Amino acid sequence: MKEISEKARPGTAGTDEILTLKQFADYLKCHPSSLYRLIRDGDVPYFRLGSDYRFQKSTIDNWIRNKTRARARG
């Protein structure tokens, strides 16, 4: 039987983790209503799982890096 590596297993690798809205708000240290505004305005990458919002941590980390660079450049 072929063993699945930790990296290939969804939700177990650090940056491949899928976050709920509350987990994402905790990660950014912001209020969930701030995230709903970002979602509504199309400013943050997300996907839907039924009626819930989900966020891929690696995509979010990249989004943060891009936003940080854009702000730093001015």
C-alpha cells in the first residue's frame, strides 16, 4: 500500500492548510466583519464550501506578501 506523505495530505502541511473564516481572522488578528468586507469587495482570495468561505493558507500568505510590497513601494 502506498503511503501518502504529510505534504500531500490536505490540511496537514503548514502552508497547504485550509482556514475557516474565523481561523483566517485570527491569523490576521482582525475582526471577521473586516474579512466579510474584503470578500464582498473581491480583495481577498477565497473559495466556497457550501455556504461557508474557505481560504488556502499558502494563497493567503502570497496575498499578504503582494499587499505588503505594494504598500512599501508606495
